[in-house]
Amino acid sequence: MYQYSLSFFKKIYGRALSHGDHIEKSKRNDRKNFFIKEFTKLLYENICRSLFEKDKLLFSFLICLKIMEEVPGNLDPREVRFLMTGGTSVEMKRPNPAGADAWLTDKTWASVLQVAEEFEEFKGLDESFEKNGKEWERIYNLQKPQSKKANWPAPFNELTLLRQAMLLRILRTDKVIPVIQKMIKREKELGPAYILPPPFDMEKSFSDSSNKVPIIIVLSPGADPMAELLKLAATMK
């Protein structure tokens, strides 16, 4: 589990404020927008240093959700919970329209029934699977079912990216990540930089350290930071 102190966040906040001296104090909105973006960028860069690679996209997604949450009614916690956990229902109130041992498993069908019952935006999804089974099977078998060209049956071709991710969580879990990446890229306060973690920079890490804030390197098999350390030592002479 990752943990960060209040002093860590205060230090990043102070650095963000110090970077805004070039903006006139009279331009309050410009300064506010700059500080928000700068703090978010510095926070992302600093925390990414201490995250394992597998957790970096999740961190970007959490930032994205927090930004979306700021607009009232823009984010339904139940939808986020469903995206994280997937369908939990195992009961089929109606038989699987694809039949036994078909492309649509009973577990997937139970999740379709669950999401159609619990979320207004997915009302009729179960009926769509029953009426347009061949179309949904075609989408299921596509290499990129998340693409606009996949042409999902109406009205589910107009779902938000978060709801597309929910549906893919049911149908094709392997395609959820591309949709999450698209969400992060389209968020105006984030963008493509937040799905491409910055490479480790020993010199930058050293400049942020002090006699009370050491640099701790967690080694993984095959990793050897000695070359970077020697390079940094040579520049410090």
C-alpha cells in the first residue's frame, strides 16, 4: 500500500505556487487555472516515481475520476463501483438467448440482466441482446470492439466513455484499458501525458531530496541504477 505524508503534498503545492510568478496577480482566473494544472502535473510526476508500473494508469484514472466528480451529476459512484467490480449477479431471470456453450456465457448474460435492471442508461440492454444477438456476437468477436466503427446497436452507440467501459467490462474485459486511456486523454485538465508516465530521472529526484528526504530505490530483477548514480555523481563534482 502506498502512503504519502501531508508535508509531501505541501511541498508539491508550494512548488506549484512558485512556478506561477510569471502570471500577473490581476489575472485571477488565469492564475487559478495554471496552479490547478501545475499542481496536478507535479503531483502526477512525483507520485509516479514511487509507483510500480502496473499501478500508474490506475493512478491517472483516479485523478480523472476526481476531476469528473467536481461537476455535480457528472459521475455516478455506482457506475464506478460496477466498473471496478464487474457484475456480481449469478441469477438469470431469463434464459441465455445464445443458448448453452455459446459465445455469451451465463455469467455474462447475468451481468447484462443486472446492469439493465440497475442503471437507467442501460435499460433495454437485455432486450437488445435478445433481439440483436448476431450483432452483439459480431461486436464481441471484433479486434477493436471499443472503436466507433464497431457500430454498437442503438441507443448503446451513444454511451459515454465510462459507460462504454462498463459494458466492455461485461463483454470484453481486455478492452477496458483502451477506453480508460481515452477518457484520460480527453479530460481537458489531463491529456496524453497522463497515460505516458515520465521516465525515472535521477538528477530530478536528487534535486527534490534533502538530508531529511532520502532517495530509496526499490530494485526489481534485472534493474541496475548504478550507471545513473555514477552519471549523477560525475555531474556533481
